[in-house]
Amino acid sequence: MFDVIIIGAGPAGLSAALMLGRCCRSVLVCDNGQPRNIVSHAMHGFLTCDGMVPAEFRRLGQEQLQKYTNVEIRSTTAIDARRTDDLFTVTLGDGSIHTARALLLATGLKDVTPSIEGFRRYYGAGVFSCPYCDAWEVRDQPLAVLSQRAGGEALAFQLLQWSRDIVLCTNGPHQLNSETLALLNQHNIQIYETPIARLEGSEQCFERIVFTDGSTLARAALFFQVQHVRRLELLDKLGCSLPDTYQQPIAPGIYLAGDVYRTRWVSGAVADGVELAVMINIELQKEELVRSYQTLKAFNRAI
Ligand SMILES: Cc1cc2nc3c(=O)[nH]c(=O)nc-3n(C[C@H](O)[C@H](O)[C@H](O)COP(=O)(O)OP(=O)(O)OC[C@H]3O[C@@H](n4cnc5c(N)ncnc54)[C@H](O)[C@@H]3O)c2cc1C
């Protein structure tokens, strides 16, 4: 039996594993190799790791965990999780079944990209969703914003911080009100309503938008407002749902760290992992103290 099973070895899961390992806890970490930033060529905005390839970050994280022999990492999917009394039973894709006293889900989320040809291919390579992560590299260059939903134009205004050459592509007739149109006009943000046929570029990077009328628009990068799907399948299996307001544990013994619950950054996920590891350790310590107190009482009664 493990003290804690962590599902997901992204920044959140690995950071929790490190802290729990340092607390002398027995930990099992499992991961199926689908991190959210798998498409990204470089992560930014995390001190000491700015510009690092995300896969290298995870490799380093796993390497630094090697000396904690009380932490085991497996490359496999957690396919099922159940609660029985005070314990959790987790079934892994490699066929093994494990129990633990606490469960930390650091399963991240999936980004849903528009179904435009070339979009998935260039996501992370000139097609981005987060200005804080990727806009500095394309600052002062021609940028496009894809806005297909109400409020999507906010991203265009946000990007003015990084470039004055911005166009707004609505991929069909826009629904913008006169106030927004005036504001876009004031900032020289041109609107392109023609539907997008596909995105094109080099082997490595996005370079241009091709519209259905055959016209093209060269841009250094395209930003879009991403939609997320949290990876909560295991929570469903445990019969739990996400609370309306932030709380940890979200149910007795069940904790959530990183993007799956609240953060959207590598640094935030790392901080979340540490914070929750300490919280889990304290909860386990409390349980152990109560148990030893009960044992002591039983012992005193017996003698
Ligand atoms: C294109 C792109 C660029 C980005 N750039 C930056 C950046 O520059 N700077 C920045 O701070 N942030 C950036 N981010 C955001 C960053 O990737 C996330 O905030 C961060 O990865 C969240 O870490 P996490 O540990 O919560 O989740 P993840 O890194 O997504 O890790 C979750 C892990 O859980 C695993 N998993 C899920 N379900 C299971 C299961 N059932 N069994 C086993 N394993 C499972 C997955 O395989 C995955 O490895 C970027 C995101 C994208 C999409």
C-alpha cells in the first residue's frame, strides 16, 4: 500500500511527488504521456526554466526524483479509481492494482482547438492561446486573432501590449456591436470576416492564413481563445464532482492539483503541487496521531 497515489506527472504531479518524497511518504506516480503543452516548443515565464523545451522540464523533474526511492513512477494510464472505506484502489493500464490512503489527481486538461485545417498542426508553433506564454517572441510583428465567440475580440485588445499590427478574424460574419467596432477602429484593428480555409506555414511554423475566397494573409502568429476540457474521468469513477468553490480536499482523501482544477501555468502548477503535498502530508500525520492515540488508549485499557 502507498501513502499517496498521484495521477499525472506534469509540473503539478511531479512537484507534489518531490515534496511528498521528501516527507518520507511512499508515493506512486503514473502518467500516460499526454501533457497539455506537448505541442509547445518552449515554455516561458518560469524563472530558471524560461525557454526550456517542456519535455526536458519533465525529464529533469523525473531525474531529480530518482534519489527518492520511496517514489515510484510508472508510464501508464490510471484507468479506474475506487474508494473502499478509508482507502483508494487504483487500476493501471499495465494491469496492476494499487491502494493508497490519499489520491492526488494532477491530470491536467485538454485544449479544444477549432476544426480548421492546419490548426492542430501549428498549435504551439506560431498558433498560440496565451499571450503571457508566447507573445514576447512575436512582439512588434503582424499578429492575427481568431475570434469565433462572443468576447473573443478581448484577446485582440490584450495583444496591443505586444504589437500594434493586429487583425481580427471572425471566420464568418461578425456579431460585434457598434461600441466594440469603434474601439477596434480606434486601435486600427482590421476585421476579416471571410471564412478561413486553412492555416499554412513551413515544416516548423505557421506563416499565413488562407481564406475560402483564395486570398492569403501573412502573419507572424495567430492567437485564439482556447476552450478547455478538464480531465476528470477518474473523479466521475470515484462518484465525485468538482465543488462550485475552491476547496481541498474536494472529498475526503481526494485532492486536485494544477490545471485540472485552477492554474493555467507551469509555475502555478508547480506551486499547487507543493502546497497540496504539504496539505496531504499534514492530513496523513493527523490520521496517524489519532490512530496512535487510540492504540495508546487501547493499550492502557489492556494493561
Ligand atoms: C501550447 C501551449 C503552450 C504553453 N506554454 C506555456 C508557457 O510558456 N508557460 C507556462 O507557464 N505555461 C504554458 N502552458 C500551460 C502549461 O502547459 C500548463 O499550465 C501545465 O502543463 C499544467 O501542468 P499540470 O501538471 O497541471 O498538467 P499537465 O502538464 O497537462 O500534466 C498532466 C499529466 O497527467 C497525465 N494524465 C492525465 N490523465 C491521466 C490518467 N488517467 N492516467 C495517467 N496519466 C494521466 C497526462 O498524460 C499529463 O502528462 C502552455 C500550454 C499550451 C497548450
